[in-house]
Amino acid sequence: MTSGTTKLSPAVIVDAAIRIADARGLNGLSMRRVADELGVGAMSLYRHVADKEALLLAMSEEVAQRYPYPYEDAPPWQERVRIAVDVDWELYQRHPWVVLAYSSPRLSYGEASLECLDWLSAGFLELGVGIERATDMALTVWSFVHGVALMAVGDKLIDDQVRGESEVPSVRLSDVIAGRSDAAMPEHLARLAGRPDAAHLLDPRARLDTGIGYLCAGFGAAAH
């Protein structure tokens, strides 16, 4: 909460909103809650932020600026991919709400994000492809990281009430691999039962690294 001497500004409001979203998710974010956090009246926020969507845009841009790619460096394209994966993964782990925010094109392409996309796309030009294909490859990397991150942090994004209401039986892949599931499984997935070497399938980061390896191999093959 701000002190009596803290001057209200867009930066102060955005910082408070990020703290709330980190703790409560986007469902727990409201202009009223931000105002309460700062100890001010809700209407005073609108002198600095037009509405909640504008606030979300500013929040998305702020966190993107906190996790920049190394623009001054020009490593080979494979290393750029790995750097981008590591930076984006850390961002999603630290701020899970960003996974949802970046699902909206309006929130995912601010100035900082475009700088990141430009840097990653430039690396793919080494493959001899044009800028359109290079950007397509960069966006494919982003989409894959975003998808795996959603699976990794998704449980944090579901309201406790919704999580507790479901009575639909489900089969956990972890139970299948550990041989603890009695459910009938499709032919090929049934072969995972009791396979300790399949444990990496349960680790989102391990799946991310493996999948990025597949993607990079495919990028190289597609360029020739």
C-alpha cells in the first residue's frame, strides 16, 4: 500500500496491479482492488489509466520489459531459440497470469514483445529463409513455449471453486506411467504403464526442452 507521500502515477498503479495478479490471478484483479491496495479511491485511478483493458496492456508491456532478450548479442539461431525459451519460461513461472494475458493478440504484441520477436526472427534469417518464414518460425517457438507453460501453470489459473466442483472422472498420465491406473487405455498409451523412462513426459520443462529440439531439427530441415 502506498504511503501518504507516494504520488499516484501509471507506474505505481501498474506495479500494484502486477502484485495483485501474481497473488490472485487475473480473475482477482479489479480497479477497486488496485485502489484498495494503494489506499486511494477507485476513481482516482482513471486519471492515469483509461480502463481495465488499458491496465492489462500496461501490465503486459511492463513484465515484457523486465524479461528482455539480449538485443546487443547476435548468437547463432539455435542459441537464440534456447535463450528465448529460457527467458519466456522464467517469465511465465514468475507471472502465471501472463500466460492468459498473452492469449489475447491485443495484449501480446507491445513494443517490448515486438523487440523480442524481431531479435528471434533475425536469427532464423541465417537459415537462408525470407523474413516471412523467419518470423513464422519465431512465432512457432513462442506458441510452443506458451502452450507448455499453460499446462505447467494452468492449475494456478483455475479458481478453487471451479476446481472443486468437477465430479467427472479423469485419468492422470502420471498414474498410467506409474502403473496405478485401472482405466482401460488406448493400445499405444497402455504401453507406457510402468515405464520409468517415460517419467520425463510428466515434467513440463523436460517436455519443453525435448520439443524445442524437435522444432529446431524441423526448422533446419525445412530450410533446405
